[in-house]
Amino acid sequence: MNRATELKRCSKCKQPKPIDAFYRENRSQCKECEREQKKHFRGRIKGKASQALQDSRKARRKAEELTGEPITDELTLIQVVWTLSSAECSYCGKEIPESERSLDHITPMKHGGSNTFDNITCACKCCNASKNDLPAILFLLQSAESREARKLIDGVSLRGHKSFHEAFIELADSAKFYFDKRAEQALRANE
Ligand SMILES: [Zn+2]
Ligand SMILES: [Zn+2]
């Protein structure tokens, strides 16, 4: 049969359509149905993002009450949409279906984080729940993926007779010292 006259049935609208009504020969839905689906998807993400934005404002007010400190809040809807469009969990790295995506504050607002684009990321509901209000770096250190980092800190704490927490703070302080020094050097080089 001539390819131009060949018909293929769309799996969504069930209409037999010519091959060029599909984006690719192997697609099961016609262009029209795929476009409709994308529009629908964008609408859903937007609804989800708008809810997440409202929730983040509520959490910000709660954290302000708790700490008595004002918290920077510059988050916009488009930034939340962008963040939730990512299909990968920032913590376990797994692909997350849209319904399981949630907005996470990398540094929790009650621990000094702000409600801004640089402090949010996409996490699966499971990781978000087990992270709770831990700063992201601590949560990652506790998860199985960071076994090596944990082993290192465990070793330091054992050999130095300190708690895991003390050893971690010590290592974090040395990292801060390193970055402060480099920032200082960069400033001096600019003088
Ligand atoms: Zn169709
Ligand atoms: Zn996850």
C-alpha cells in the first residue's frame, strides 16, 4: 500500500488517520490528541504548582512565628512550575510520576532557609516525608546513597572520641574555612 494513503488508528480518539497525522509512525496517538494531552498536562502541573506555592507561603508564616525572624519570600509561580516539571527526585534520583512530586525546601525555613528559587527542589513524597525538617546535606548523609560519606564521618568520630554530629560539624567547619579563604583570596586578587 502507498504510505501516503496508509491509515493508522489513533489509540485515543480511535479515528483512522493518515500517517502524517502522527508525529512519528510509532506513536500511538495522533498529533491532535498528543497536543491536547500536553495542554492538559501543563494545566495540571500549574494547578499543582499553585497549590505548592500557597503551601510554601503558609509554611513560611509558620516558620516566622516559630523563629520570630522575617523570612525572605520571593518565590513565583513560574519558578515552582519549573521546579515541579523535573521528573527526578533530588534525593533518591528516581523518576517520579507527576502525582508523587512535591516541593521541598533544601534548607528548611525554620532552620534559616528562605522561600526562594535557590532553596527549592523537586522531591518524591517518600523522600520529602523522611527528610522532614533536616537540611538537605544532612539528609543525604543519612541516606544509603551516601554510605561513603557516613563511613568517613563515623571513622573521624570513633578515632576522635566525638559524636557523629560533632565530627560532622568539624568537617563542615573545615569546608567553610576552605571556602572563606578562597573568597578572601579572590577579593584580594581583585584589589
Ligand atoms: Zn487521536
Ligand atoms: Zn526520592
